[in-house]
Amino acid sequence: MIVLHKQKIIALKARKVGGTSFEIALSKFANKDSIITPITLDDEKLRESLGYLGPQNYKYKTEEIKKLSLKKRIGMSLNEKKRLKFYNHIPAYLVKQRLGDNIWNTYTKIAIIRNPFDYMVSSFFWEMKTKKKKTDLSFEEYVLKRKDKIKANEKIYKINNENIIDYKIRYDNLQTDILNFESKCPTLSGLSDTFVRISAKGQYRPKNASTVEMFKNAPFAKELIQEICKEDIKLHNFKVPV
């Protein structure tokens, strides 16, 4: 997640949508007041090599911790994520709560969205290659057993089931949508070109694993996603693999 106070932008980060590359590109426009949450060590090295600002202003200040309830402070001591005020993939409701209504209501909130069928293919290969406990699940078994994953990004896009994103960037139209957003925010001049030159976390999915191919032998998985995501499929005109 990144907050650019100068440009009045809150960039919320969903999973498996090219968010890390976009976040690194946005870092180019950050200053000492911006909020930048940490990413992986390798990705931080890439961001540093480009000369962009890294993680900053994402932790609670000492005076803020003192104002928290005893229960929250105990929870922070037991949970590393709870020690952070802002973190990677933080839900929208927490960002709103911690930034305050004044900033939340006056800043432009942006995020990348992705076709749910394509998203689940990407999620499958990412888990198969990064999880310590490997499984021998087929793609269809993975979707059916991990159906909680299908709408895992809802917490990034919505609060109380209401959309809170002002500008949605489509994963299947990244460069154009980023360029359009750049035109709406002149202070981000060069963002699209910067993003095109950055490639983070793109090594997990085989080149021949297209969404259409993956769903050819996964009819029940396809049916499940169609049912769970029917509103989003209709709203964004997402393609259903055939």
C-alpha cells in the first residue's frame, strides 16, 4: 500500500494483480511524507536499485502506541502484523480507520482489479511454487478446496460490501488504464513508462498455462467462480473461459 499525500492518492494493493510492480512505480513519486509499506526483500532491492524511496511511515509512532488500549497493545506483542499501522495488502476498512475520515474522503483511492478466472490460475501457480508444504492438488481441486481465495480481494475494494475504489485499473488493460490515470493526475507524469520497465513476481506461472487451457478440464471450478463472482463478471464484463 502507498499513500502519496502530495498527490492525494491512496493506492490499495490487492493480491495477484501486478500490484508490486505498480507500487514500485508509484514509489518514484513519493516524498518523505508518503506512506510506503514493505514488500519482499528482492523487490525492495529492485526498488532501491531504481533510486526510489523504500518503506517508511508505516509503523505506529511511540505516542500513538501509548494511546492504544491495553488489549490492543497485548495483541501487538503477540502478532507481528498488528504492530504495524499499515502493511502489504491491508484491508480498506483499516486504512480508512487509521488515516481518518478527512484524508480518506478527500483522496483518490485506486486499485488494480483482475478477471477472477485468471486470478485463480495465477494464485494456484503462486501457491504451488511458494508454499513450504507442497500439495498434489489439481487446479480444479485447488479452486474447489480454496474457494475462500476467489473473493479474497473484496476487502481491498469494499467496505461493508460497498465499493470504495475511485479509479479501477484493469489487469488486462494495465498500461492503458495507468496511462489514463496519469492523464488525470499530471503530477504522476511518466508513471506508465516507469511501470512498463518494472517486472516483479512474474516468474511463477508457466507461459503455456493460459486461463482457457486451465479451465478446459476444470468445469466445476469454472461453474463455482461464475456463481460466486457473477456480479463482478457482469459489472466489469470479465471474459468467461470457453
